[in-house]
Amino acid sequence: MTKSSPHIADLDAQSDNEVTVFQLHEQPVRGRAVHLGEALHQALTGPNGEPRYPDPIARLLGEAMLIGALVTQALKFKGRLVVQCHGTNKGAISLLMADCTTEGDIRGYARWDEATLKETLLDNRNPGADVLLGEGTFSMTIDQGPDMDQYQGLAAIQGQRLSECAEHYFKQSEQIPTAIKLAVGQVQSTEDAPTWRGGGMMIQKIANDTARGDTENAWATAQSLFATISDAELIDPDLAQNRLLYRLFHEDGVRVVETHKISGKCRCSRERLETTLRSFDAAALKDMAEDGKAIKANCEFCATDYVFELADISG
């Protein structure tokens, strides 16, 4: 018999580009869920919609961005979280970086070696995070602004999915029992070209206290239900987060605490770059200029090209 408990009222509320914070009813489990549609597609494609990354790298970068979106909304202050994966010379990817602010702006980029990637794909058509990065390190850096010290936690790259790396990070650096599911893929709902989508969910066990007593059984039950989530459910554009949460946890009840919007937004700007360039002396600017006439710069996050005439900068 299902006991009386609070359930989500609006099961089909719009949830694209949104993080949902939830709590299981009278259970020591809290969590967050995220859907990224356009915000993710912008990061993985160029200005005209062309692919920026080979599929295996795009999927892994998308997972890093999902982790950033999920974890950032747990911060209790205004700032940003940077998720980084540094690979070794054994892997094709040297760096994955996802940058997410507490205001919901997210961006990301990856660096990789094309020749190593081709060689890797010859031996493994579906390489995981550990293979693509050649192991390496997984880190989260919390930045509260220029007047505060940054906090960084590190863990080893372990497992085929970045979700496994993040779980290992929380176990090692935060000592918080955590389960994470992530999925990134392309969907085609119209006659247009396929678009990138991502979905993720994480649950965490709340610390024991006298009132709750033993929480191990409740946590084990939540983990068992959580493990049934499929990749298809996480990226399905027609399956709202609220409905998925209800599908998983309706027997004991699940309550939405709050929601946060996420948008794909880069913080680069022509004005900021120009200010930086004007800090160099004339000789340095001339060395940077192509043909002695213009300086070209490219933003690694959004792939925007900037061109500055040397005469204007020097002036």
C-alpha cells in the first residue's frame, strides 16, 4: 500500500535548460536533475551549426557540462564552478573544461589530438573517459570572485563515464555518498538536422542524525530505484524532469524544492579582449599581428573570431 505523501503537481512542466532540485519525502535523500537542450547544442556546434568536435569528444564534453550544471546549483553563494579533466599523453583528449556560473550561464570546450583519436577509434569504436583521457585527473574548482581564495578538489579519472569519475570525486574529496547518471546524444524530432541534448541526475545521502536514525536502508532503496534510469529517458525531449522524478520515486513521494534556468552563454567580449591587448607594448603587439596589420583571436569556448587592426590597438 502506498502511503500518503507529497507528489509533484505539474508533471509535464517545461524542463529544457533547467536544473530541478528535489527531496524524497521523509527520506535522507536529496538530489538535482538537469535537461540541457539548446544550451548544450550551442557549446558542441559552431556558429553555423557545424560540428565542432568528433562525436566521442562531444559526448564527453557534454557530460562535463552536465556535471557542472548539477553541482553549481548546490553552491550557496554567487560564483562559478569549473569542471576540468586533464588527460595524459596516453589519451586523445588533453583537456575537457566546463564553466558554469551560479546565475546559470554555462560554456565548455575540449582539446584533443586528431591522430591519437583516429588510432584509438581503430582499436575501440566506443572508447570511454578513461581511454580517451588516458586516465589523468578530474577536478572541480569553486571560484567565489577575485577577493576570495579558490577551492579545488582532485580525483583520478576512473571508469568509462564521467559520472563514475564524479562519484569517485565525491567519495574521495567530499565524503558524501553520491550517485550520478548522465547521458548525451543527438535527437531528431523534426526534418531539421539532429541536435545535441543532455540529461543528468544526481542523488546524495544526507548525513545521519538522531532524528533520522539509521538511514542505510532508505539510501539503498533510493539507489536501487535510481539505477533503473536509462540514457533514453534522460535525453528524451518529450519526457519532462518532473514526470521522470515521479516515475522513479512516486511510491514514497518526491517534492520539487526549486528550479534554476540554464543558458549557453560565453563571457568573452570584444571589449575585454581589446582592453587586454592594449596592456601590451607596441613591440609585443607587432609580433602578434599577422602581416604586421591585424591581430586575430579566437574564443575556445564559443569559437567566435575577433580581428583587431593593429593601428587601432596601438592608437
